[in-house]
Amino acid sequence: MALGKDMSMGIVVLSSPLPSAPFAEALRAAAPDIPVWTEQDDPPADEVEALLAWRLKPGIVGRYPRLRLVCSTGAGVDKLLVPDLPAGLPLTRVVDPDQAVQIAQYVLGCTLRHTRDLTLYAAQQSQRLWRRHPVRPSARCRIGILGFGAVGQAIARAFGPVGYPVTGWSRRPKAVAGCVCVHGASGLAQVLATSDVLVCALPLTAETRGLLDHRRLSALPAGAYVINVGRGEQLVEDDLRRLLDDGHLAGAALDVFEREPPPADHWVWSHPRVLATPHIAAQAADSVVAAQCVAALRAVREGRLPDHAIDRHAGY
Ligand code: NDP
């Protein structure tokens, strides 16, 4: 029997810590002809053709001798790149324009809360204080976006009507209308030196892990604000804290953390100038995740490279 043409071959959902049932239901709705199992179903190992997963532990992939595809439940794949993932196995991620727009909404909201002094006015209101402050000019609200892909560019588009100048940093050179585009090491120095609001929208790779450390955060202009919607491991949290406490940085909005959730006694929960949210900047719809997983499986069955397959060498 030809691999993949076997009608019993199917998909296992490994979405922990997110519940697997909604993804399984969405997959069955998208492709009633493809068997779908969750881990609790004890799937028949030699009938598993694809995994839809958020993270993998070493040893899992080896359980399935006929595996030919791994799909991420999210836009990032960093928790799937285990050492025993076979080099030639296609690994796809979700690319959802609605998700990118959701992140842009989050970043825009956090930015305006800072640049328009809404936290200050909320504090004044609690004291029944009627005091006006000058509006910060747009030229002093320069936005720097690290990671200028699907998410980074959606964020840039959200700032167009607001009038804040945007610089985007990517690995390779690119041109995006209305934005300054920089890349590489010199581009990083440039974007850091000119960002009143720095947004991290990078994938987590060997190169981006620990990128925002004390030295790089110190290169931001005094009074800068930091927003992290990429991955927690890209920002050295204790370095951020030092720069908040010594007054170099004005504040931060963090949606992702070195450890999720942060321990109950972690300083981010109570720092007066940190907004901490539980990795909610965006959530891809289960139906979109399922449709892209099924499309990827059909592509693999037809011998094509699926859409949104990551570059295993680059790691994203
Ligand atoms: P893309 O692959 O479309 O874009 C990634 C961008 O990062 C590209 O511009 C890429 O450069 C750049 N990049 C990667 N490595 C480097 C590097 N070493 N130096 C400089 N630039 C680099 O990914 P998305 O935009 O779709 O997603 C980005 C990340 O956002 C995800 O991996 C995930 O971590 C995070 N995310 C967070 C969510 C949340 O809820 N908080 C939800 C969704 C995503 P180049 O263009 O040259 O390839």
C-alpha cells in the first residue's frame, strides 16, 4: 500500500497545555475523511501520518514510524524543534492574517497607553485631579519593530494612520512602503538607537535567544518603552528590570515570558511600570489552524512542499 494513500492514516493532536478537543473537532470538520486522534485516544502508532502540536518532547516523534509532517498550532515553531526531529520532515507554522491584526491591535493599544499618558491620567482621576500635560509629538514616538515578517508588518500598518514613524528590522534586506527597513548587526544598532517604543516580534531561534539583554536595551534612547510579543526567551527579564529601576526605560508591556506563567513571586506581576498579559496578544482560530494542517497534509500526500513550511536551517 502506498504511504499516505492508506485511508486509515491520520493526525494526532498534541496541543498541551491548550486542550486538544477543539483542535480535533476542527480537524474532523475540515476533513471528515482523515482520522484524528488525541493523546488520550492511544493512537495506533503506525497509522499516524501527521502531528498537530504546540510542543514536542524528545522521543515523541520516534513513536510514529510513518510520520511525514509536523504542523505547529501557532505562528512559532520553537517548541517543536527537538533534536530528534528528522531533518527532512516538513514542519509548518500557522500564518493567519487575523492573528497578525490581533497582535497589531495589542501593540497599538499598549503604545498609545504609554505615549498618550493614559496610565498617568488614570492615576490623576483616582485623585480627582484635573491636570493637563503636553501631547508628545509623533516625532518623539518612533516605533522600532524587531522582526519584520507577517506580524511585524501588520504592526507597522497599524501605525500608519497614527502618524508614528516606523523602522523595521529583519535578517535579510527588504523594502516596505512607508517604513525605514534595516537588517543585520548595523541595522540592529540603528533601530535600537532610534526607537522610543521597541516592539519585539521575532521568532525564537539560536540567534534571537537572549537578544534583548542589558547592553542592547541600554542602547535604546532614555525613556524608551519596550513591548514583547515575540517569545519570552528573547528578553533577559532581569536586565529589563534593572533598566526600569534605574530610570533608563519608562516601562514595558510583556505578553510572553521566560517562564509561562511566571512564578507567583516574580517581579513582573507587581512592577508599577510593567503591563503583564498571559500570552494573549493573538490567538489563531482553531478552524484556521485545522484548515492549514489539512492543506499541508494533502500537499505532502501529493509530493509537494506544504505552504508555511519553515526553513529548518534558519529555524523559523
Ligand atoms: P515571520 O517568519 O513572518 O517573520 C519573522 C521575522 O523575523 C522576519 O522578518 C525575519 O527576517 C525576522 N528575523 C528572524 N530571525 C532574525 C534575526 N536573527 N535577525 C533579524 N531578524 C530576524 O514570522 P511572524 O511574523 O508570523 O511571527 C513572528 C513571531 O511572532 C512568531 O515566531 C512568534 O514567536 C510570535 N508570535 C507571538 C504571538 C503572541 O500571541 N504573542 C502570536 C503569533 C506570533 P527575514 O524577513 O529576513 O526572514
